[in-house]
Amino acid sequence: MAEAAMMASETLWQKIRDEAQRTAAADAIFGKALVGLILVHDDFTAALSDLIGRRLGDSEVERARFTTFSRDAFNGQPDLIEAAGRDLQAIVLGDPAISGVLAPLLHLKGYVALQAWRVSNWLWHHDHGDAALLFQNEASNVLQVSIHPAASLGSSVYLDHATGIVIGADVVIGDEATILQNVSIGRGTELPARSPRIGRGVFIGSGATILGNVRIGDFAKIGADTVVTSDVPRGCTAIGNPARLTNCPEPASEA
């Protein structure tokens, strides 16, 4: 499994390098930037760590610090870099406006914010709570995406547009989720406070709010500006404030 993941990461990295080389050949000005961003690096881990450092750090010292933390996380838990690769490929598969892997890697802040969260989550679980919260704070300030280090997100996740996304502590989000801008997911007012659990393949539209001890079933859809405070079954669509269900799959007939 680890060997297969390494091969997948190497294949993705070669694809990124190939796109960067073609772009550099076609655009001399941008090509100079691509040398430092992509072509100078030996692998995806080094390039992604450097990218996170560049996006979060506002000085050379800060950039080096964020880069080092990121590299430590990716080297310490190699499946994080595998998840980062799946996140990148999910963007290409899910967004018809994007045709390659280089552009979302370099230009989509939601992708960088998600990978910064992956680093913060690793730090949080390795007794570096202050550093983890620093990642969250800087991602919130610079990228306008705030994901608590104690949240849990799967892979192949797409934060589309991303501005204004807030995901609280202990929220659980499954694989293949798509989350648009200005979405808030977190604890409600009930005691004891509980956080939402969101299944696989869920789509959450812009401006939606999901609060409290609720479950969102696999492949459910949450419409724009919907407020969800109760469960949404698998495959259903929730719309409105308060949310109401529509387009739910027909129950399987008994034999």
C-alpha cells in the first residue's frame, strides 16, 4: 500500500513538472517564477511545503518556519501527501473549468488552505498545539479559510472558491466532499455541545450553515444559504431556512 501510494505521488509530481516545463517554455516571464515554485524541487512534498510557507509566511523567517513544519508533517505521515494528491486530482475531476493540475496547485487558495489544515491536524495530534493554532490563524488571516486543527476531513475534498469557510473543532467530513464559499460548520447551542458529522460525497452550497449534533448522509446536497440543524438522510437535498428535505431517494422495496 505504501509503495503504491509513493508511485501515485511520483506520477502526479511528474505530471506537475511536465505542465510546469510546458508553461515555462510558452511564457518566459511566468516561467522564471515556475523555476522557484516547481522546477527547483525534487518532489511533491518539497514543492507543497514551500508553497504553504510562501502563502502563510509574511517574512523570510516565517516562510521558513511554515515550510519546515509542513515538511516535517508530510515526512512524518506520508499518507498526508497522498491525500494532498487526491485533493488536487479531485479538483481537476470536479471542475470543468480546470484542465490540468498545475493551475489549482499554484492558484486555488482553497487547495493550499486544505493542505495547511492537514499540517495543522498533524501538529495537533503530535503535541504541537500552539503551532497547529498558528497555522489555523494564518490560514484564516491570509486565505480567509478557518479549519480547526481538531476537525477531521477525508481526502479528495474540494474547497471551491473557499473564502469565508469556517469548520469548527471535532467536525467530521468524509471523502469526496465539495464545500463552497461562506460555509459554516460547527457546534450548536445544545449541551453537551456536539459537532456535525458529514458523510462521503456531500455537496455543501455557498452560504450554508450546519450546526450541532447532526448527521449528513453520504451524497446528500445542502443548498445555498440553507441552515441545517437536524439530520439529512443519504442522498437527500436540504434547502431553505430552516432546512426542508427534497429529492430523497425512494426507499428500497422489500422482496
